[in-house]
Amino acid sequence: MQDLDERMPILVGCGDITDLDTPAAQGRSPYDLIAQASRLALDDTGAAGIGTAIDTVAMIRSFADTSHRFATRLGTSANPPRSISNRLGLQASRHIYSYSGGNMPQYLVNKFAESISRGEMRGALLCGGEALRTQYGVERANLPVSWAENPGGEPELIGDPRRGWNDHEDKHNMRAAIAMYPLFENAIRGARGRTIEQHMPIIGELMAGFARVAAANPLATRREGRTGQQLVTVDDENRWIGFPYPRFLNSNAFIDQAAAVVMTSVKVARELRIPESKWVFLHGCADGHDHWYVSERINLYSSPAIRAASRLALSMAGRSIADFEFLDLYSCFSSAVEIGCQEMGLAEDDPRGLTVTGGLPFFGGPGNNYVTHSISEMVRRVRSKPGSFGLVTANGNYVTKHSFGVYSTTPVKGSWARESPSVLQAQLDALPKAPFTETPKGSARIETYTVMHGRSGPDYALIYGRLDATGERFLANSLPDVAAMWDLQNRESLGRAGTVSQVDGRNVFVAAD
């Protein structure tokens, strides 16, 4: 590799940790866990002096700092990346904390590759993780534990600070991933002309492929390798969450996991004598988002951003989808996988498999940080087969924000450069939006829907509908009637007729018999 551009960005280290067993009283804080994974990544480079090259420490935003659902009374760090840097004895000049989104690990790899190629960054440690298993264990036992830290300074914030839902969506409880992705799933079912009875075994088999990979991965949190039938069979262990998803088809967030990767330039890698067998090149990348609010999108079964951004990343790499030995599709829910396959031209039963980790329901869904694990595993995979190519896809919010990375030990030819993401985003922003009304009234039909469940049965229903008179989309809930919600779930309700009106400030849809 003598003729490489010295500013060429490369990944040179990776590390992962999954802790399933440590008792809560002995459990590590998320910062301790992330620091341990980061140490593994630094050591993986094989360079004793790698710490001297790290001028940037970036941490993916934790769930505790993202959502009130995961907030903790144990406290958090005032500067999380600095907490990691201090634990590792690094003298980084930049400490970056991302905004939320499952896309952020790949987004930052793409961004850092650009900075390295311009000579603006010498080396970066990108890390993240969650200790929600330990957190909830400590809180339940009321143990005297504090995770509050003030390591000094304030982090630099990177990403998009906007929340993923608007006020009208919020009013109708359309803000949680466990509620939104079932809406996508039923829309997909409708677009593909399937009944409930036809569709359930299909998504079960799709996700069983992920479960099989997780069963063979020692870092996975669910290694039972459940069959498709087991995944869609509802019982006490696998209860309904949001129809059509039982528990095992949901991302598994209550875990202790952390991962990290190390990036630098060819020049620095040579100075530190990092073996070339450790070098992994980012051949292609892209970032883009669909219309920010789901209610604005033309439909809930496609993603123009996945289609366009994946093509851009592959074009930059000079590759087609057939050229990849390894794939890791973002997999918080089966609907994300189905849309990803559809837009990239992948068969859902592709013999290469759609994951290298086992996916978020089975490997684990450590908040915004899953993709750091998929990148770390992809680095190991392409190293294990020199010359092979791997594709990582990342998704934030509700099939909203998308990032792509093409990885290989094969060197990139020439200098590293990419088109500004703003070019693609301008094209995506110009796409049409669905006609919409916040105050619908009259006869209407269901576009897509879900019924959300608590432990004792249905809690509430979410409905996307269209007015018969105008074709305008609206959002609504059902009446708080358990029998009506069971009827909505147990009957074919896509395209179902009814009426919509406003009750106590919300839209309410009443289905016809």
C-alpha cells in the first residue's frame, strides 16, 4: 500500500462488550462500560502509542439523555465524552456528544472520514453504550448508587436536535418507536396485498434469520435462536406490544452493551506502525433523511431517502448490491428491514444474510449506539476475508434519518472525497408531501393502524386515515373501548370505513360495523 494518499481515512480498531450477568450492586456505570469497550478498540489497533493520536473523543447520546422513558435518578455526566476520555487518560482537544438517532454512529464515521481526509482531524475514538439492565436493577433495589459526574468542560454537540414528531402527532400519542413502527408494518402489509394471516408468518421468518445469527454470536443478548413461528406466537412470555408485533419482534433496549471504533489517517497509522492487516477503508458513504414528520410522507411503506442515499453510497464506492459479502441492515423492527430491502433491491431471504450481529431484537438494541456494534463487527468481518466488502445501514427516528457505509480492506484509489450531503438532502426535501388536515370530519377510511397493549390488554389505538371527500390524511385515536380495539386488531382494518370527528381536542375514528 505504498501509493496511498497519506490523508486517506481508515478504521484501525474496534471493540465491543455485552454484560448479561453482573449483579446490579456490582454493575458498572455506562461510562465505565463504554470506557472498557473503548480500551478494547484502542488495544485492537496494536499500537502502544495510539492514545497520542486521538484528538477527538465522540460519544453517541445515551437513552438517559434522550427520552424521559429512560431517564434515571442515578444521574448522568455533564460531559459524557470527557468522562470517557478521562478514564482512558486521553488528551483529546475535542469532546463531541451526538444528538439522538440510530443513524448517528455511521453519520459520525462519515463526517470524521471527511475531516481526516482534509487534515482537520488526526484520530478519533467513536464510542457509546447503555447500562439500562444495571440501571433498572439499581433503581428497583433502591441501591445507594450515583452516576452523576462533572469531568469538566462542555461537549460539542453534533447532529440534528429536532425531535422526531410534531405537536399534532404528539397529541395522538404518535411519538414512541414501539408505536410508530407497527404503523409502518401494517402499511407494508397493505401495499403487498396480504391478509394478517398471510403476513405474520412472513415477518416471523424474516426475523428468524436475525435470531439465528444472534444465536451464534457470543455478544448477543438473546441467543435462543427462536423460529419464525415462535416469534409471532403470542403467549405470556411473548405478549402483544403494538400490533402486529409481539415482544420478541421489538428492539431489546434493557441491556448492558458498549462498543467503540478508532479512526485515523494512513499517515498516522504508518507513524504508529499499525499493521496494515488492521486497516479498513470507507469506500462509500451517504446521509439523508425523509420528510421529517411521518404524517407528511406520501406513504408509510417506502423510503425515498434510503433508495437515494444507498445508491449514492454504492456509486461512490463503485459497487453494486451484488458485490457485498457482508450486510448489516438496521433492524429495530421488521418494517425497517422490509423497507430497507425494498429500496435497495435486496431479497428478504438473501442467502448472504441481512445482519452480521443478529439485529436489535436479538443481538441487542443499546439505544442510539447499535450501529457502532454493527460497524465494529463489520470491521472484523472484512478483516477476516481480505478484499471483501461490507455494507452497514443506519436508521434514526421513524425510518427518518439514514446513513450508509461501505467497508473493505481493499484500499480506496486516489484521494478520499464525497459529495456534500446537502445536495442529496435538497432533492429529498423537494419531494411531494401528503395532503393533510388536523381537523377531519365525516366519512373516512383507515390507511394504516396499530393497537397498543399494556400487560392486561389493549390500551389505545393509533390510526392514519384518509377522508373520503378530499383524500386528505388525518391522525386519530379510537374510542377508549377495549372491545372496539380488539375488533380493530382482530378484523382486517386496512381500508376499513368509518367516521372521524373531534372529541376533547383529539381526532377520534369510529369504525363501521
